[in-house]
Amino acid sequence: MPPKKHDLMALAKKAGLISETTKEQRDFMRRLSIYYIETRYPEEKEAMRAKCTRDFTGDILRQTEEVLLWLQEKLK
């Protein structure tokens, strides 16, 4: 049973995958975890919305897809 956490770095460590990640993947997981926390609090939503330009959001989606594909390979 996976732990009830949203910290992607902690989950990667728990899964034993952290040593297989690149520095870029670790940096991205840290950044994505922070965005999750920011969106959970109403007072942070407006600041987050201002950050989310088309380019910014496209970059996040592209990096997320890369990490998901990497994880899918690990599950095979």
C-alpha cells in the first residue's frame, strides 16, 4: 500500500528509485511537489494562477510526461 503523501521525492525514495533519477528529474519532482502544496491553499491560488502562462504550463506538462514515461519503463 503506497503511503498517503504528495511529496514526490519522498515517494521516489520509498520506491527505491531515487538513485536511478537524474538531477533534472529530482529538481522537477521537488518543484512539482511545491506546486501541489501551493494549489491546496486558497490564498496561494491567485499567485499560482499568475505564474501559469502557456509556456510555463507547457513546460511542466512536457516534463511530467517525461517522468511518467520513465516510470512506466520502470514498471515493465
